[in-house]
Amino acid sequence: MSGNDYTPDTARQLSREVRRQAREGELTDITLNLAPGIVQGNVAILPKDWAADFLKFCWANPRPCPLLAVSEPGDPMLPRLGDDIDIRTDLPMYRVFRDGVMDTDMQDIRNLWQDDFVTFVLGCSFSFDEALRDANIPPRHLQLGLSTAMYRTNIEAISAGPFKGTYVVSMRPYKPADAIRAIQVTSRFPNVHGAPLYFGDPAEIGIRDITKPDFGDVYPVYAGEVPVFWACGVTPQVIIEHAKPPICITHKPSHMLLTDLLNAELAVL
Amino acid sequence: MSGNDYTPDTARQLSREVRRQAREGELTDITLNLAPGIVQGNVAILPKDWAADFLKFCWANPRPCPLLAVSEPGDPMLPRLGDDIDIRTDLPMYRVFRDGVMDTDMQDIRNLWQDDFVTFVLGCSFSFDEALRDANIPPRHLQLGLSTAMYRTNIEAISAGPFKGTYVVSMRPYKPADAIRAIQVTSRFPNVHGAPLYFGDPAEIGIRDITKPDFGDVYPVYAGEVPVFWACGVTPQVIIEHAKPPICITHKPSHMLLTDLLNAELAVL
């Protein structure tokens, strides 16, 4: 489906179908390019005792942790993001951390669900990557069918209780004129990381080797281009690892929650 | 006057007073910082035979030539910019070009006025410099009390009839994070040059030596900063010199037309 046939209703139907497939165990794959136009979210599930500090952390660090929804304790539903979203089943793959250490990946978490679990859904750069592509400045990783290159930095997050550490950033290379346009385009999407944090010399933000991302894939920065760095949704995952809650469940990277929201609805300008 | 006492009405009164002083010959100085909040304009006056092509040139090159007003042929008034603006007297200093060559500077042009003169008023970076200062990222030249450094480039303007040539740009050095903010701030002002065209290596846009501006003052780019380049209102002046109309009258650089418009009224977002 594309062109005039592809309406917001079509996108939402597609998104519900993706969630249904995830729920039934038919889909365990990454969600890139599924249901174009639909907001996909990063997920973090924490016990209530840890949730207040994590909420404060997200509020204090909106660039890496733009909050789209917070559930009621123990309630697996996310009505703010869609009618029928059950966070226990609707992700293609989950990742479970115990005491900050990755324990296992699983297809649903009904057996792990606790009455005190609070779900956080954070905006994801898939949304602004789509906007960049629509603006005819497609990010290189999309063109190459790769994940974004992501790097640990020395940019300190504002801490909240046990949640502290440094930002992870994603990188997209652009010529300066296109970088200016990319800054404009992504400024419209503060709910999905917004404008870049930085561009230029990677060493300035503590990245030693641009050819060795800490997460994701590697791709070249050509002569005449500058690397442009956006705050990344992997940041909270790294922060949670440091905080070592007894249990935390996230999406498996790139296996996102599909919502009923449209990227176009997130644009502020 | 400042703070709560300084209203839009105060700014407009101040602007009218500046025009009155220019009209009476009491003010022949540069207009930087006179009537804060008020839109100041670049001026070019051409015979009607040349005006249609120049209008097309401005329309085709809105970054260096953002048109705020075009007069009726022979009419010295500019009602779009203010009630009482007489372009023959209301600039502090004029510059007269004959056959593209600078001829003389003068305080008023009543004696030179022709029935076929068309006045063009173009937006000026004074407006967005004010916005940058208000955003707490003041351009260095303002902090040092200097004019912007301006450079000829190899960026080709879209030509219209005899009007052709390359862009002149102004340069403001910023750290990358501040440059991103400066791109956001100036994007709100497309009527006064808008977002930058380029940042980074000056050689890429044909600037051989950043320490030797072609116009204006020189100031340093410190380590950790990038030079950021905006299209500049000196461009039309250079273009007019190349086109060699029999007569053209402009403002003397930095001796601008003060209008009754507010910078805040030009912001699009």
C-alpha cells in the first residue's frame, strides 16, 4: 500500500496487525519500516519502587528520554498510545535485565508480570528518520538498510536517585547544508529526541573512534560531510544497567512497540 | 528605556525619531542598536527598466535578498513599512553607484530622485542578531562592538536578466551545540536571511582566508568553534555592481532604513 491508498486509518490498521502478530508469536523480528507513519516506542518496565526516580530521570533528560506514556502500576494497558495495547504481549521481543545484567530475551512476559510494574514508553528516532527521508535527506543507515551507529559519550545526564550516567548518541553523516536542514526537520519532533545535540569532532563528546560504534552498525562519513549526533533511546537502557534494579524489562533493540499515534501528530511546528 | 517601559509603541516612536533625525540631517551615523526590536532594512533604488529583473532576482534568491517592500515607480513612500517613510530623506547616509561604480555618499537624495525610481527594501541580519542575543547566544561581533565579517563565496545566485553573480555571506563563530540553537533561532526569520547556508570548512564555499573578510570587521574563530555562514544583504549590492545599471542608490553599509515593523512580527514560528 502506498500513495493515496495509504491513509492514517490504514497505518493504524497495519499497526494493530503488527501488534496482533507479535501477540500471537507470529512476529519476532525487528519493526523497522513496519506501518510507515506510525509512532514506534522504546519500552522500559520497572517495579513501582524504582519508577518515581526513573520518571524524574526522563523528565530531567528529555532529549534521550522523551516520555510518550507511563502506565498505572500493575496495569499492562497503555490507553494513551492505543485502545488495545497490552505491554505483556505486544512487543515482538523483550529483553530482561536482573540486577542490571542482561538475563534473557523472550517473546512475551506474561509469566514475569508483577502487580507493581510500571511501563514507560519513550519516543524513538524511527519517527524522525521518516521525517528526514520525507524531506529528501534520508539518513545513510536507512539507505544502506542498517541500524544507526550509536556511541557512548561523555555528556553527563542529570541524575535522579540511582539513575545516572552519560548519554548514548546516534550518528547520521550529512553535508553541512543538509545538516542544517536536518536540524530544522528534527526540531519539529521534540517527543522523539528533537534536534541534534552536537556535530563535528567526535572526540569533543568523548567518542574515540567513529568507525567503532558501541551499538548498531557502522557506516562511512564521507569527505565533505560532518557526523551529526542525536540523543539516543539506548541511553535509558545503559542508565538502567548502571542503576541495577532487581528486574527491568525492555524491548529488544529495534523490536519496538507500535502505537496508534502518527508521527505527523508528534510534530510541534 | 528598557524592561517593562519598552513597549512596541516605544520602539516605533524611537524608530520615527531616528527617521526624523535622518531626515533633518541630524543623524548621519550607523543605525546598529538604534530602536531595539525594530526591523531595519537594506535599500536598493533602481530605475523602472531595471526593476522587473531585480525583483525576479530577489524572488529567486530569497536567502540573500529577502524582500520586505517594493515601492510604486516614482513614489518615494513605503506604506507597507510605515506611515511616513520617505525614502529620499529617511536614511542616515546613501551610496550612489553609476554604471556599477561607487560614485559618492550623500545625506539625502532629493536632488537625484527620478520619476521612474523603484525602491526595494530587503531584510537585514540586525533582526536575527537581536534574536540570537535574546536567545543567549550573542554573535561575537555584537559582543566586540564590530560589524559582521562578510565574505565573497563561490555559491552561485540564480540569475535574472543582467543580475547575476555569487553570494556574499556573513559569518558568526559558534560551538556546535550553540550553532544548532542558532540554526533553530534564525530559521524563525526567513524574511531576514533565515537559517544559515553552510558551516565548517570555508574553502568549500570558496573562502580562501577566514581571517581576511571582504567586507566588515575581522574577529577570531576559537578552537572548538565552527564558522557558521548566513546569506548576506551585501549580495544584492555586489550583484548590482556587476549588472552596471546607469544609476543605483543604496544605503551606505550599516546605515539602514528603520521601519515601523517589529522583529517579533517577522518571526514565522
